[in-house]
Amino acid sequence: MAWLRETALAAVAVFMASSAHAQSLPADFVYLRDLDPSIRQDIRYAGANNFVGRKLAGYDANECIVKRAVGEALARVQRELAPQQRSLKMLDCYRPARASRDMVAWAQDGNETPAQRRYNPGFSKRELFRLGYIAENSGHSTGAAVDLTLVDLRAPKGPSFDPNRAYANCTAPEAQRAPEDSVDMGTSYDCSDPKAYTAAKSISPAQRRLRRILLGAMARQGFVNFAREWWHFSLPGVPRVAYDFPIRRRP
């Protein structure tokens, strides 16, 4: 879920693209593919494999967009990981402000399916906002926050996500959870559970080691982790201005 309460957001700048097939990004935003095409991308809110179970508002393409400084730092992390036969895998990058509003509306709509409950097995989705897992203002909308994991480049490709299958909840053993085609970090992405805390003790030594590898590589390039979500990192120093332009396919 990857939400930080951004109380210091200065403003919300709305940028609407005029073309359905291409867009000019606001100043200092870039497509990550233009900086490092080797970084894998699986932008989860552009499809159905997420806690809401559908595409979120504003996610019109599977594209990672970030502020340039963030993208350059991610490229440096990728270069560090390359000799280890590992790659970053982006799960969320810039998030339109409308998507955060979509999440809040979803959490308050009074409906909850078993598939949605997989991501918050310990409480109702109505509690996500009160507990701080969902916020109206997200650091992702500034282009300075990202959600990501690691891929072992030596491992065979995993199975595809099947929206009709009844997977176990996000804290279950990897073989029972929805497939993510990445290393086993102990929980699924977007898992609202103490087991997803970066320093959780309830995971295996191998899973803790992988989290430390990701945390260390990101920290060496200036990223700060959100302690309740092993996947969420932000880069300090980026202006706290939120944006609401849609994510469209790279021209």
C-alpha cells in the first residue's frame, strides 16, 4: 500500500495531457525507462493485481514516472545490484493524486471481497485509513517515493497472476500467495500486517537478508525506508508538491 502521511505537501498541481497516446511530462519528471531500461517494471495499480482488485484512476499505462533525481539514484542502485545478478523491480512510482482519492473512496465504500481481504487479513478495510495505511495525500504524488522489490535474474520466470484463483493471504508462505515473480520478502507487496514491517522478526533469516540487501542498496543512494512497509522508499530533498497528471504510455 505504501502510504506516507505527507503533512508538508505545499500544493496540488494538476496537469492534464491533451493526447491519448503521448504526454509531455511536467518539468523534472522522467520515464524511468529513459534512464535505465534494465530496471524491471510491474506497476501494480495499472492492472488488477493489487489490494483494490482493479486499475486505479490515472494509471493508464504500466510506466514508472519519477523525478529525475529519483530515477538517477535508482539507476545507481541498479548498477550496484548487477554484479549480484539481481535487479530492481518497480511496483509503484509517481501516483496521480486522483488515485489516492480513489483508494480512500474504495476503503469507505462498505464492500469487501475475500480477494481484497488478502491484503489486510487482520482487520477490515475500513480501518486502513484510521491506521495510516491509506492517506488522502501520498508522497508518491510528488514523484519522490517509490515501491519496489528485488528480482533474482538467475531464477526461472514464475507463474502469472490469475485473478480468478483464491490465493492465500499476503502473510502466507510464498507458494500459497499470489505470484509476484520476484524474491521472497516474507509477505506480498501491499500487505497491511506487522509481518510487512521492514524489521519484522516473524520472517525467516533468508527473507530478512533479502530485505537488508534492498534496504542497504537503497540507503547508500540516499533513500529512506518507511518502516511499516519493506517496499516503500522516498528520496529526501524533493519539493513536496503533489501532481495529478495521468500516467500514459511513454511516447
